[in-house]
Amino acid sequence: MTSTKKSDKATAPVIVWFRNDLRVADNRALDAAAESGRPVVPLFVLEDAEDAIPLGGAQRWWLHHSLAALSKSLEELGAPLILRRGDPLAILKEIADETGADTVFWNRRYTPTLTKRDAEIKSDLRAAGWTVESHEGPLLHEPTRLKTGSGGPYRVYTPFWRAFSETPPPRPPLDAPDSLIAHDGDTASDELVDWSLLPTKPDWSGGIADEWTPGEDGAAERLERFLDEAIDGYGDARDCPDGETTSKLSPHLAFGEITPFQIWEATEERRGDAPSSDMTKFRKELVWREFSWHLLVNFPDLPTANFNEDFDAFPWREPGEDLTAWQKGRTGYPIVDAGMRQLWQTGWMHNRVRMIVASFLIKHLLIDWRHGESWFRDTLVDADPASNAASWQWVAGSGADAAPYFRIFNPILQGEKFDPDGAYVRHFVPELEALPDKYLHKPWDAPESVLSKAGVKLGDTYPRPLVEHAGARERAMVAYKDMKGKAA
């Protein structure tokens, strides 16, 4: 392709490199480019670098639709989105050759390997005479800003929340630009369909497509619906997996289709519409995400290494068929199986059930938490490298501010408490639909006559439990004591 001669600095195009910020409103890099008065070249790079975090199948599906939505929004603003695949530094230089650009704006990202790469790209471009501006990323605070009294990072959530609460309130979100000036030239773009992000053989995305609307508009609609219908009573209802009891904003946050500033502002505007305790509880969940990133940035090995090194001596079992049964929702414990099937069908799982299934894998089956973290990363539409790792280590007892290892969820009692009428289990485990509530969360206790009437044949239409709860709990505690003995 013929190179474009470098333009005058005042009129040369500005590249806006989109990453995990697939929106036009409250986008600091895009806003700065629009305010410059110069032509804007929006760019998204599907990165092939070895240290790029591979997207799971569910997030590849989401990325396709999110990019399609972003492309439409940018087209309406006047500057089409350019898609390229490969090494971002090489592609930025190619775009510069094609457009005459010598300036790039981006919003920061905080995954340690990506932060390191961005610093290298910035250094290389500045050495070549470029202007490079990085703007705040998808968090309410810079992850290294909050420090304990001794000057170190926080390891416990409650004091982190207190410290966060004592800082100035989050800034108001920015409106989307009214318009953008397009680069006057023809810049080649990949076709989104050629990236093959969507599943084809087989196409398993039907359930996910029914549940979600990726993109900035979908995020705004989800937030509006939550504040209209679910924030009142959120503090109690959020633990019940049946129904719309949580915001379900997590995948939109993961792709940067909405910012925590926009969410915070929306809750501020609605503070009189719901009890303050509900609003505070919701905000604390938002700040738990901040705490997870605070941990990941300060402890980069969080997704792969035990935060508490004592757990390096834990006697994990080989995963084998038990891991497969867990992944498929065939453990024989209805609340666990409902959660795992919800995950597979919709790409998402209710947070209470995430804790139940994680505890079951780690403590009932004695399978290393990293196998669960990896499976969630591949199947969740909201897979977030910080929250996913921090939450798995929290359940395992190996993480920062972790639940004690001996907190072992009883999947029977958890089901009876949080799904008392069985609506959640019946929806995702339909083979148990006709069982009476009394036996729904423990079908093995049902008399044969009750099972027969409900069309349930244990070991055939529905599996028998992989393990017996009391025995599994005892085995887990023995393993924990064995680990403590080795670590002493």
C-alpha cells in the first residue's frame, strides 16, 4: 500500500486504539481525540502476541457482537472502525504509514503482562517521535494508588473499602462525542466475519444469544432495568439465583461497554429510589471488582500461584472424570449441576452458585482451584482475569482475605436455603422437574415410589452423587491438616 506523506502535526490524524473499552461514551481516549479537532482513526487490534490472554469461546462470541456494535456507533459519529489482526506495534506503524498519523491515544489496561507490553510500545513509539497518551482505564481508581498505613497494598477487602470510601467521590462520566472527523483517505480494514470469532460446528451460542445483548446500548439497557426492577431489595435477593436479582453488568464491564463511573453516577441519581443499604451493598460489589484488580496488579501471579504459599503443599487429587462430571453438570448434586449447566447454556452463572460450585470442586472433589479458574475463563462471558482469580482463591482459602478453608458449603443446605421452591434447579436440571420440593436438592433420599412417579431413575436419568457430603467434608479436612503439617 502506498504510504501517505506525513501531515502537519496540527492536522495529522490521531489513532484511538480500542482495547477493553468498546464504547463511545465516557471514553477518555476517544474524547481527547475528538477534542483535538484532528481527524480520528479508530483502531481495534486482535492481538496475536504470545503473552496475549486468549479469549475463551464465550468471550470470542461476545467480542464479535461488541465490535459490531462499536463499529456501528463510530460509523454514526463519522469515523469508521479499522480492524486489524497481529502485532499491535507493527500495526500502529502500518496505520501511520497509511494515514500520516503520528499520535496515538489509548485507555490503560491493568493485566500485568499487557501493562508491560503497552509500556514497551509507548517507549518505542516515543523514540520514533510519536505522541502517545494513555488515559485512565476501566477502574474507579488506579490499582496502585491506595496503600495501607505501612505503605503496602491491601490484602483484606474491608479496610480497602474503608480507604476507598474516604477518597473523593468518583468523577462524573463523559458524554459521547457529538461527532468525529474522519481521516480523508482509504485505510484497509479486516472483515469482522473473517476473524471467525463465532462458533459454527457446532453453533452452541443459541442460549447465550437469547440471554445477552452485547454492546454499549445493551449495557445501558441492562443497567436501567436493574435500577428500575431489582435494586430495591438487592441486599437480600441477590443471593437467590432464580429471577433477575443481580445487575448482570459484569460482561459489559469486562469488555468496557460501560464504565464503573457511569454505574456509580446512575446509582447516585437513584439513591432515593431504594433503601440506602441496598445501594451500598451494590456499590460494595462494584468495589470488590476494584479490590480484585488491586490484588492482581500488586500480586501478578494471582491467577496461577497460591497467594498463601502453604497451599503449595495441598494434596490435590488428579482431576480425571470427576472434573469432567463437574464441567458437564453431572455431579449428582442438583444446585451444583444447575449452576454448571447455566454456565454452559448462557455463559454466565449467578454469584452465589459460583461459590457453591467452586467449593464443591475444591473441597468435595479435592481438585486444584486452577482447573476451575481455567474452565470459568473459557466459558464465562464475563471472565475477568482479576475477579476470576481472586474469587477462586477466596473460595479455596489460599487467597487474600480468603474464606477459611474449613468453610465448606453444604450443597444440599445451600440449595434449600437459596432455591427453596426449586425454580432454579427445575429450569436447568429439567429431569428433576417433577420431584417434590422436599427431595429436589437431595433426590437420593426420595423413596423409590416418589422417584418413579417423577420419572427419575438415579444412575440413569440423573447421576448418583460423585461423593457423599459428610465423607467428602471429612476427607477435605484431613487433607487440610495434612497440608498444614507439611507447611509447619
